[in-house]
Amino acid sequence: MEQNRGTWSSRFGFLMAAVGSAVGLGNLWKFPYLAGENGGGAFVLVYIVLIVLLGFTLMLAEMTIGRHANSDAYGSYNKIKKGWGFIGGFGVLAGFLILSYYSVVGGWVLKYIVASFTGIGADKSGYFSNFISSPVEPIIYHLIFMGLTAVIVIRGISGGIEKAAKLLMPALFALLVVTVLRSVTLDGAMEGIRYFITPDFSEITLKVVIAALGQVFFSLSLGMGIMVTYGSYLSKDEDLEKDAFLIPSLDSLVAILAGFALLPAVFAFGFEPGEGPGLMFITLPAVFEEMPLGMLFGALFFLLVFFAALSSSISLMEVTVAFGIDQFKWSRKASTIFFTTLMFIIGIGASLSMGAWSDFLIPWIDGNSYGIFDFLDVFTSYYLLPAGGLLGAIFIGFIWGVPNAVKEIKMGSAFRTEKLWTVLIKFVVPVLVFIILLSTTGLLDK
Ligand code: PHE
Ligand code: NA
């Protein structure tokens, strides 16, 4: 059985793939613009608090469930307790919906690799909004991104995922550090640095907390069974406690670095911190213009962002594809092609909602109406993922039982944080997530 499902060829391979899943557009594209929209340091502070309380706790929880049950997200929950597979089913749905629009942004990144050479012009903001609102070009890039993801996923677990991640994550890290150095040394960068690291406590509103919570789940790939699925490929002597510390730490480091790459430049060049989804695409080209060989550097940077996005999209697709393989007994190829086609079609809607279909709005229970792109984002980050995390915590705390989970963890780990983790997973996580989930209703006016 183990043979058919595949395993990691090395511990490093697993770590890189898990980090590859976590580190992606969430860090480089989403985190900086969310910080810019939500008071800078205020958002960063809340984010870090939630990572410490929830991120580590749930990361360990998901990996433990997966390694114990040795199945996909749906199958793992169901195997531990019959009838609870639906928690994993939540995740399959979340992954499916997230990838539908994630791939659209992945396509934007591809476009910017090309545009680094062909030139973006003086009006960075106009260039971006022109591009994303046009009817055909972004969809072609979306198709390419989705297609590449599918090809890698078809090649199977250690063949594709590991190899790509091992090589490219370190390269991305190095280039990000260089970009940060350029950005923080720009004239007028200081104001941006201050904005990013100084929390103004009066800015910590409910909206900021909700946004930060959604981002914790999104950025760590939590609440949808990815770490369950990846954990299922791990051997019993793997130190899960250590991994659950390492992965969120690295992910947060990259997000913070991305903030330092973008926000100082926003102030130095007089852009708006609350620019939204365009922040990275508008700011970075301006930073690269201030560097020697900027064109080349820009292309290389976006290329590595693209690979980071790809290693995340692979994991998003893997959850869905593994579901098809394990539950419907489909071949890997059939499962991939089936789901890819569906996600591509939904993504077309997400892309068009940036232009031709921008008037098509979906009313939502928070009192707002969203275009397709925003709806997919809000629905998954603020609802599906936190709900998945909440159910996962309840599952461990009260259904499977903390002692059973602890036994599984201790097979490969000293588990020094056992007592702390027990309190967090059983009480703190469920209560905190539940309160924040509830409060989104009707309170999120923009
Ligand atoms: N964590 C990824 C990122 O930060 C996105 C992602 C979300 C991947 C959920 C898998 C699951 O870009
Ligand atoms: Na991330």
C-alpha cells in the first residue's frame, strides 16, 4: 500500500516540499498588501501572535493525523473515526477553489517575467490594471500556469514536487534578501520601514484580526489537509514537533522579508500602501529600475516568485488529485486532468471579474458583495480554511483524543511542548477560531 502511494525520498525532500507548499504567493504577494491595507505594524503584530498560538499548533496537528492514518485528507480523518472524513472533504473543496484563482495570480507573475524584458513604462499602476482587466491575455497565462502545475502533479510525488522545491526555494530566498537590501536603502524608505514595524494599537480592529487569521491559514497551507496529505508520506521516526516549528518559522520569515522588500519602496516612490492585490506588481518593477541590471534582476525575481507559486499550486492540486485517487480509485493522470479542467474554468471567471465581468457581484453574509476573484479569496481564507482548522482541532481534542495524537507524535519526537500543545489544541485554538469566525458575519464592512 505504502508503495503505491509513494514516500519522500528523504527527510529534506519532505521539508522542502512542505516549505514549498507554505511559501508562495501568500507570502510574496498577499502578505505585504494585506499589511498595507490593514495598518502595517498593527497587522504584522496580530499576524505574529496568531502564528505563535495557532500556526504551530495546527501544523503539528495536521501532520500527526496524516502520518497516523497514512491516507489523503478525506481518508485520514475517516480512517481514524468513521464519518469524520467530511473535515478532509472541506479541505478538498478549499484547495479546489483556492487554486482556481491562485492560478490566475500565478499567470500574472508569468506575464511579469516577460514584461521585465519588454518594459513596463512609467505608469506602473496603469500597466497592471490594464493587463489584469483585459479579456484574453491573463487567461492564456492562467492556462499556462495551470497546465504546468498539472504536468508536475502527474509525474508523482517525489519525482516532481521534491526536485523542483529543493533547488528553487533557496534561490528565491537569496534573491529576496538582495531585493530587501535595495528597497530599505532607497531615499525615503525609512517611513515605510517604520510603518511596517511599528504597531499602532488603535489600528487593531476586528477587520485586522480577521484578515490576519485568514492569512495565517492561507500562508501556512493549513485548514485544508495539505499537511495531512504530506504527513501521510512520512516515516514514524520523523520529528514532527521540530517540523511544525521550522515550517511556520521559515514561512513567516519570507513573509516579513517580502514586507521589507515592498513597503519601504511604496513610501520611497509615493505609491499607496493600501493599493491591494496590485502592490507587488506595481512596486517591484519600480525597485528593479533602481538597480544595476534591473531588467535582468526583475525577470529573475519574478521567475523565482513563479516557482514559489508553482510549488504551492502543486500542493493545492495534490490534495484534490489524491482525493480522486484514494476515494474514486482513479489513475493519477485521470484525476489530474479532470480537476485541472474544472479549476481552469472557474479561474476564467475569476480573471474576467477583474475586467469584463466586474459588475457581476456575489452578495455575501458579511454584508458585502464580491466579484468572483474576491469571493473565492474571501470565502476560502476567511471561512473554509478557519472552519477546517477549527474542526481539525475539535477532532483531535474530543474525537480522536489528545493522548492518541501525543502517542503518534512521540514515536519520533521528544515532544517537549506536550502540555502547552494540549491546552492550545484542545481549548485555545477552537475558542479563538470560533469567535473570529462568528464575528466575520456582518462586521466586515469595507
Ligand atoms: N500557502 C500558500 C502561499 O502562501 C498558498 C496555499 C494555501 C497553498 C493553501 C496551499 C494551501 O502562497
Ligand atoms: Na505562505
